[in-house]
Amino acid sequence: MASSSKKKLIEVALPLDAINKAAAKENNVHTGLPSNLHTWWSRKPLGIARAMIFCSLVDDPCDLSSSQDIEAKRSYLLSLAARLADMDNSDDEILLSEAKREIVASVGEMSRFWDPFCGGGALPLEALRLGLSPIAADLNPVAVFITRVLIDLAPKYAFRRPINPSDGTHFLEGGAKFEGLKKDVEHYANAIHKKLVERLQEFYPSADIPKKLGGGKGDVAAWIWARVVQCPNPSCRAQAPLVNKFVLSTHKGNEAHAVPLYNSDTKSFSFTVQQSGSAPAGTVTRTGAKCLACNDPIAFEHVRSEGVAGRLGYELMALAVEGRLKRLYLSPTEAHRRSAFACVPTWVPETELPESALGFRVQRYGIVKHKDLFTNRQLTSLATLSDAIVEMGEEIRRDAKDDIAYGNLIQSFLALSLSRVAQTNNALVRLFVRTSGTSKGTPAFDRPIVSMAWEFSEGNILGSSVGSWKAAVKNPLTALASVPSTNIPAQAILRDATTPWHNNERFVVSTDPPYFDAIGYADLSDFFYIWLRRAIGSTFPDIFGTMLAPKAGDLTRDLGRRDVTKTRASQQFLERLHKAFSAVRNSIRDDIPVTVYYAFKQAEVELSSDTDYEADAPPSTGWETLLEGLFTSGFQISGTWPLRTESANRLRAIGSNALASSIVLVCRPRPIGAPVRTRRQFLNELKEELPNALRYLQECNIAPVDLAQAAIGPGMAVYTKYSQVLDADGRTLSIRDALALINLALDETLASQEGDFDSDSRWALAWFEQSGFTEGEYGVAEILSKAKNTSVSGLVHAGFLVSKAGKVRLLRPNELAESWDPSTDTRLSSWEVVHHLIRVLDAGGESAAASLVAKLGAHAEVARELAYRLYTMCERKKRATEALAYNGLVQSWPEIVRLVREARSIPMDQAELPL
Ligand SMILES: C[S@@+](CC[C@H](N)C(=O)[O-])C[C@H]1O[C@@H](n2cnc3c(N)ncnc32)[C@H](O)[C@@H]1O
């Protein structure tokens, strides 16, 4: 086993840019990933998980004899990590063997891996792919079920012959990895479809297509309903429709919208669908609703109290029908209304939604039980479907003969598909009109927010579109593309992370605890749990033993509850986190650092931009909480890496000022009896350590916006290696104080880099700090120029300053001369370089910037340093637009460099970046 003092690669270097790019790519892919198996919130990209586990296991080669050897080996390991991060290489056996060889060379025999907060299973799955035997644990049964399929059941059944009577006879040698399993799932899913048709057909009539739209019969893809409430105006009392948008499709040549028609005798509305003209305005906005009969406003309070009294109804607004050539939108008929309302479910989930919980906003409209999230027809179909899966389980296990585990795996896929039907066929599925103009239902519970859908789309379980059994079966099967083929033992178990292990086993740990007050996992998961339990509970009694997902131990349980104060809930979160990290501390291999993902609040703020959102999030204190939890349980931090784990459609794109969405903390056990230090000693050490650490981060091309977060790593590494840091009065310096000092030291370090800049740029920096691009007094500029050893007239001559009528002003990038040519500029400054690069990048993109960089040669590298400095300055001064430009320039840097190299035919793997 490697000695505990050996540094791991992750504590020295990381191919950050490649990892973040790979994550962005993975986040834009919507098929072939564990997220297709089942929804789970805040999943980590597989490529990131793989690269991070690899880098935490392999040694940094710092003890090789020559610096050349060190560099060569390090860059080889970094390039391996960069390739591992790319999702397209998940099945590259040569790469994986190479990675495993390096891991074994560093850690000796492969250890067991433990993720105490496994969620959707990304980290254990990647540990498994890298040859470790994982134990994936979670308090949540749905998470455990998903992860069990992913890491335990499925990997052992790659390249297997199907067992079903129609496909089982021909051996699929040479077929695709999970072809046999797919054939089996499809076979039994088809058999279930037949049962559904037999039992449910009467509730799902087809539609008569009017002659002008082609005539004949068409299958209904969805019934679109509008909620209705009685108007509070005593002289009106109409059943008023509550509709956000009446638009059904804006697709060219297939436009359609619903039009409400009022019947004053019955005081109710019916709807007709029109293919031309413009849609009426919706009746619900963020502030309230409006009655279409009397035009009076309807306050949300009224809608809520009617909901609570059970008087919020729904009325059929339109049918989406499969026409011969295209989707048709038709007016509803009485027969269709009746067939929906005729359903009387035989079983309904009477379980209660939490009274109040993170992300839940529907209870105040009277949706207080799980059954209230569905129409009666949906409840009937889902109950029928779950019964059919139980029945089919018997048949599958008969066909699987002795291989019970394989039978269970097939049945699990059917249950995962049932979960997908529930998610895509409930009364919170919104009709989403895409940019192409076509519309489709969007699954509920995709995001960790449960808010009201005024109009909703009820899919046809017997059809083939969103909400159908057939469509739902396809989605989980695509996830198999991400599953490795292996017989390595893997376990997914229900286990509270705060429970210590009572054996002597030592694990490798990489984990992703729930973030502070962002996602209420236990409450959200109940939506799926109730159906899964019914369909497959008896197959996995160790997972589905309770009525609902256990709540008591969930780390985020009390956050968001009305009866628990925020302070109390945060305290409990910290206590549980501390317990969980202590359990980890006691059961890890001391020679391998633990990696902890910390998801940022910012992602959640973005997630919450919802029509029915009421902002109630407190300012983030997550950092401190997490660091506190780690420190008090005996860890020291040896690095922090900012990663972009959330998808760009949730966060603003990488080129923006959005912070990295996760930080990975690299932690080691703090030696017992670690020394005490004074505040002064701590500060001195910070000043010694930070400059090199920052220079490295800049070389890694870390986004300027992420620099402050990344600096916490080296800063906290200093703080946490001591048992205590004491201030002048002998009091312990808190984590909060330490963070403030680290920030200060970061500022000073960046300011000290100014020595690298020419005098014109130093003048411009000082001026910019004070005035930005606005005008200032000539006199002040002149005095400053003396201090910086330059002159105002020289700066004007240099071409980036205007001086007129006693005032001076820095030119904005778009005001700089387009004809500028660095090769003929006799007074070239870094300031000009940065701002011309921004001008060119803005106007002509990365290839234009690359042409300029090619001309600039070594001057370009200093300009990047200046961009970091300018970014931090703008951030402090809250100049968001300018900050965006500097951040953007640094983020485009690798691509610009690549283009320069390409033009000069320099291979990318050459160690030196400079041009
Ligand atoms: C951020 S998620 C993990 C996501 C996962 N890394 C992925 O990629 O899908 C955190 C998990 O912690 C779980 N959790 C919360 N409290 C827990 C506890 N006390 N013990 C174990 N797991 C817990 C939640 O159920 C949730 O699945």
C-alpha cells in the first residue's frame, strides 16, 4: 500500500478545462445516461465522477528523480484523466485498462469504494468502471433501487441470451452489450401492453377527425385540461377557466389554439379549437387570475381556498390526435369528457404530501395527498399497470428459471417504466410549446419543484406518445449504454450515512452529500415511491419496507418546514453532516483522499425561476456549514476544484459570469495532535502558499469567476492542517474568519501580480479601478501617471485613452481602432492587448482572436493574467457587463490557443502552452 504521505494527482493538478468541457458536452446529451433510467435530482456527470476518482487514486509523480520525468509522467496522467472525462470513452476498454493499471500501481490491490450519499449512483458506477467494488448507500429507497439496477443487477447481464419464449432460442453472440436484456424487457412490456388494452380500452376512445382535417378516426395522444374555479363575484359565479396559455401549437401550417365559449345558462365554459386567428390571452398571471365571464379579477387566495375545499375542477379544453400526416388539435366532445370522468379507480394512493417542504407549492391549492396529483383515469391506469407488473413478475421468473436475479432485473425495468408513466402522465404535466412550434407534455418532478399547472396534458397510456406505456419503456433502456459489463461485486443498500461501520474495513470514499436547503429528496421521491412499491415492493422487501420514503434521517428534512425555524433546521443539518463525515473519517483508507462534492446554491436559484415561485431562500451559508462539518470531524482540506456539473440549460452558459456549480473538496484525515498556530502565523503561511497556487490555477485556465472559490482550497489547506488557529486574544479563529482572511490574501496576491505588467497597463488598472470606462479629471490622471512612470499624452498616443476639455476616459473595446496592428505598435501594452482581444473576440469570434494572438506571441500570456485581475476588480465593483467580457476572454482561451496551434500545426499534447 502506498505510504500515507504520498500526494495524489488531485492534490497537485487536474485537467480542469478538459473536465469542464466534457461535463458541458455530457449535460447536453439526453439519452444513454443514468438519468434516463429514472429521475434523480442533482446527478453528477459520469465523466467528471470518473476523472475525479481516477485523480484521487493515482499518485502525483512528484518523487520521480528529475523534473523532466515528473512533468512527463504528470502530463501523461492528466491526459489520461482528460480522456476518461469524455463520455464517449466510457466503453473504451484500452483506456480503462490503462487507467486501472495506473490505479493499481498507486494504491496496490483495489479497495472497496463507499459512497454514503449515492443518489442516482453516478459515483459508484464510475468506481465500478474503474475496477473498484462499490457499496452505494442512501437513506432513500428510490435512490437505492435505481443504483441497484445500475451497478449491481445490470452489469452482470451484458452479452446474455434473452430468456423470453420468442427470442430466447437464438443466441446473440456478437450482439450489442445489452441486446438480450432489451429484447426481454420489450417482450414482457409488450405482454403488459396487451393486458392494458384489454383492461383499459373503454376509457381511451379514439377521436373522429373532421372531414376538413382529413376525416376518419385518430388515436388520441393527449387530452388537454384546464382547471376551473367558481368566480367569487356574487353576481357572476361562473366556472372560470384558469389557463396560462390557450395556444396549442404554433407550428407553421399546423397552428391551433383553444377558444373558451361561455354558456350563461349553465354558468360554465366549454372550448372549441381553432386553426386560424390569434389565441385569446391567458387568464392566469403571476399576480392572480381573471374571470372570462365578468372580467373581474380572481385572487390566488380565492383559488386556494376553493382548492382546499375540494372545489377546484378541470374541464376538457382540447384533444391532441394522431392524424395521418401530423398531430391534430381538435375540439373536445361530450363523449371524451364522459369517458374520462367515468373512471373509478380501484386503488388510490391515500398517502399524504408533506404539509410544507422544500420545493412543494401545491398543497395550498388543496393538493394534499398523492392521489390529488392525478386524474381518476390516470389513477385507474397506473393501478392497473402496477398490478400487471406484479403479475408479469411471476411469469418472468418462471421463464428465468434459476436465475432469480435476472428475473428481478427485467421486472425492475418494467417498474422503472411505470415510474416514467407516472411522471409523464399526471395532473402537473404542462403542455410545452417548443421553439419549433410543436407541443408536448413536460414531465413533472424533473426539477425539484412541485408547482401548480393550470392547464395540463393527460397522455394516452395505450398510445405511443408522452405519457404512454410504450414511450415510457424506451427511456430506461437507453440508460444501459452507460452501464459497464462486469462481474465485480457491487451493492446498493438502504443506509443512513450517519451510521458508523462496525467492522475494520477501510474504503475509498467519494461522495456528494445533499446541499443545505436546495432539494427535499425524501419528500420529492415519494411521488415515485408509491408506485414503485406497489409494483416491485415484494421483489425488494429490503428497500420498500416502509409506507413512504423514510424522512427522519434525511439531512435536508427540516429545511423548508414551516414548524421548524431556519436556524434550528440548519443546526440539525450541520449535526447530521458532522456525524456522517465522522463515520467516513473512521472508515477510510488513510492513504487516499476523500473527495466531497458540494453543489452550489446558484444552480438552485436558477432552478426556482418558476411561474408560481415565491422567493424564500436565505443567503447561502453552505460553504461554512460544509467546511465546519469536515473540519470538526477531523478532516483537513488539501484542495478545492470548481466544476461545472449542472447542465447549461439550468445554469447560465459557461461563457457567462455564472459560478461553477460544484466544488470538489479534497480531504485528508488531520493527524492526531496537529499543532496550534496563531493568526499571524496562519496569515504568513497563506501569503507564502497562495501565489503559487493561484498561478497554477490561472495556468489551468480556471474561469476568473471561479478563482475565489478555488483559492479556498489552498487557503483552507493551511487552516485545516492545524488543530486550532488562535487570534491575539487566544480565541479560536472561526471558519468564517479564515475565509475572510483567505479572500484578503487572494486580493493581495492578485495585486502583487501587477508587477508583471508594463507601466501603461499599471496606470490603466489603477484608473479603471477608480473610474471604469467613465470620464475623470485630467489632473488626477496626470498625478497618477507620475506615480506609474508614464504620461497622459503618451497614453493618448498609445491609443486607448481620450483626453478632452480637462477630462480623460479609457476607450471601451468597441471604440478601439480596428486597424490596430501589434507588430507595428511601438508602445505595446498588456492593457491594449486585452481590450483589442475582447474587441476582436466579440466581432469575429475565436478564430479572429486566434489570428490576433498569433501576431501577439508571448505578449498574449501576460494579457490573460491581466484579464483575471480585471475580472476580480469588476466583480468587487459590481460592474457585471465588463466582468462578463474578461471572464469570456479567459474561457475562450484554450480554444483560441488550439486554433493558433492548428494554424501552425503544433500538436496539442506538447507540454508548453505559450505561443
Ligand atoms: C446530491 S444527492 C447525490 C447525487 C448523486 N451523487 C448522483 O449523482 O445522483 C444526495 C443524496 O443524499 C441522500 N441523503 C440525504 N440524507 C441522507 C442520509 N442521512 N443518509 C444517506 N443518504 C442521505 C439523498 O437521498 C440524496 O440521494
